[in-house]
Amino acid sequence: KQEVTQIPAALSVPEGENLVLNCSFTDSAIYNLQWFRQDPGKGLTSLLLIQSSQREQTSGRLNASLDKSSGRSTLYIAASQPGDSATYLCAVGNNRKLIWGLGTSLAVNP
Amino acid sequence: EPEVTQTPSHQVTQMGQEVILRCVPISNHLYFYWYRQILGQKVEFLVSFYNNEISEKSEIFDDQFSVERPDGSNFTLKIRSTKLEDSAMYFCASSAGQAKRGYTFGSGTRLTVV
């Protein structure tokens, strides 16, 4: 059974820092991996989608990598800003659904 | 950019009542999903729907739940005889193709059962 774990659970950094959020999964037989952002009490905004055949995806200050064989993905946020404060969720896709981590709660302090 | 629209954004219901949560998926998407997130817990898969039938459902999705695509645009989740533990954020999602294309989620309906 696929399990998704995200470390750290919470992170507080000063503005401007580069940071890395980690996601690990137990079953490497995945279709893709998607990173989402969730603001408190709000919906799920897709940030990056990495297919199983890809190693990384980039969007602006965000870069996500995937190492399927070791069951790991990282989300790199460059030059963090207070507006990046949110919970970041990692979700692993098989052919029918997403399996989710609990998220990393990020606070970027001005 | 195309969006998945969910209504209402917040619903309060009495225990034992029936609720219907509504979703308008992206128009050219073929696969539709419901997920839920109980406060402080992981997002959980409930059900997937394709070609007017359920393609997969989780253990959570028992006889209390049903889904329907009543017309060409809406996708609904009905919860019968609501319980306190049904209180959660319910998310609708759609996808153009099975899994490979990724998922687009709506902003959610917060259901509170009192």
C-alpha cells in the first residue's frame, strides 16, 4: 500500500531564504507526482506535475525533482517571500487516484 | 485558465440530513473525482467517475455516498444521513486523461455537520 511522507511537518524561515521541502513514497510504481499549495481553509492549487519518466519540472521560483527509484521528490523554493506562506502538499499518482502526504506548513517571515 | 467550480463553499447541516455537493468540472475533461480532507488529516480519495459510471471507490465511499452526473456539466456528491464525522472539506477534481495529465481541483466545500 502506497504511503506518502513529507518532511518537515513545519518550517519557519526568514524572507529571501532558499528552501527545500521533502516528500517520500514507499512504492516506486507511480504514474506521476504532483505538488500542491493549500492556503488555510482553502482549495488545492497545483504547482508542478512531474511524470514518472521525468527528473524535474520548473515553474518560476519553484523546482521539483523526482527520483522514482529511491521514492523521493523535493520541492525547491528560491528566494522565499511572505506570500509563499502556505501548506505544501505532495501527492503521488497511480493510474486511478492520488495518494497524499500530510504536507509541510511553511511560514516565511518578513 | 479553466477552473473546476464547487458550490456551496460552506454548508452547515444537521446530523441525519442529506446534503448534495455540486461541482462543475472543466468542460473537456473526462474523468471526475471526489476527495475529502478532515481537519488536520491527509486528503483522502473517495471516488472516481468516468463514462457515466464509478471507476473506483475507496472504503470510505459506502452506501451513504453516491455520485451523479445529472447533465453535461455538473457532477454531484450526495451524502445521505450525515454524521458528525462527515464534517470535512470536500474537493472535486477533474482530469483530461487518466492520471497522466494531472488533476485540477476546485476550491472545496466545507461541510459542517452539527
